[in-house]
Amino acid sequence: MNKFTVFFSSVLISISLYSQSGVSHTGFDELLQQYVDDKGLVNYKGLKSDRPKLKSYLSILESNAPQKSWTRDQKLAYWINAYNAYTLDLILEHYPVESIKDIGSTIKIPFVSTAWDIKFINIGGKEYDLNNIEHGIIRKDFDEPRIHFALVCAAVSCPKLQNRAYVPERLDDQLTKAAKDFLGNPAKNNFESANKATLSKLFNWYGGDFKKNGTLVEYINKYSETKLSKNADIDWMDYNWQLNEQK
């Protein structure tokens, strides 16, 4: 066996192991720790100066689409990180911008010309937009309502962007933390008493996801410190689409 054969065999083994183990999210994790604060607000100016590092991470995602051999948590962590990383990159492409809703076609066509409909993502040779990832992959293929607390569309009223990347070995704990953080923030979910709460519109928009195995109140009570009564009066907060930027 010559040196070339040994080298080529080693490369094939490395590729095989890599496809089975998922991808490394270390680069994204480092960026999040550096540019996202404990409130989930982003230093977009600083991140823009480090955009090549974000692009390098996105290149890893683009070249390593999830494989059938990956575990469920490897796939889900991949897609959550992809959504958040591409959202950040979209903001940087148009920065400075006051809101993600200011991004999109200059010809406004309802439901087809928003930032979430821009085909700027290429993974494994396929084109995607943010809606494809959230609704066509994550919500479609994973029965996991907590993803709504992990996917962050760069708005103040969104769940906070965690300053650590999601990783398969800690995914369940990370998703639970994201849920508790979101419900524990009175600016996003206000529990006046056990009988009255003003909640994020996320619970209204995606109500069906939260009520697959019970009522909305039952789901919320899993993660909220304040427990609601089954007949609690629920109102919805106005959604603030201002950019989730550090001031």
C-alpha cells in the first residue's frame, strides 16, 4: 500500500466519521459568547467586523448537510443553529437596519416578499429561505414545541438569543433553559396572577404546536414559575419587531 493510498483511505475514514457525528458548532459558539450578552442582545457592529468567521461557520453548514446516519439531536441542533446563524448573517448583510421586517423585496407582496422568503441559503446544493428551515424542516420533521424558544428572528420580542450554540449532547437541557428564560421574562410574558396573564403572541401564532398533548396552560405550566389556573384569562402582548441590538 503506497503513501497516496494510505492518505486517501484516511481522508475517506475522516469524512465517514464526520458525516456520522454531525458538525462542529464551536465557531458559532465562540461568536455568540463574544457578541451576544446575557439578555440575548447582539453587538451587530462588532459581529460585522468578525463576519468572515461567521461565513466560515456557514460554509461548514453548507458543505455538511444532515445525514440519515445522524441522531435526531444532531439534526435538530444543526437546523436551530443554521436558522439563527443565517438570520444574523442576513441582518449583517443589510446592517444598519432598524428591524428585520425592513428587509425584503422593495415590491411588497404579502407573505412572499419578507426577509423570511429570501432564498439566500444553500445547504447541500439546495436553496432555502428561513421559512423553509423553520416550517418546512424543523416544525415538519421534529415534534418539539420548544424550538419556538430557540429560533430567534432578530426582534426584541423574540425569545432571547442564547449566547451558546446548541449542541446535541446538551440539547434537551438547552431547550428547557430557553423555554424557562422566555417565560420568566416579564417583558415578554407577564403573569399577573394564577388567573391572568399577558403572553407573547408566539403562543397564539403557534398554538397548535403547544396544544398537541394538552392545553396551552398545561404546556406553559411545565416551564413557568407562576402556575396558571386552567381557566386563566389570557391576553396577547404587542410584538416589538425592533432589532435585538445592544445599545
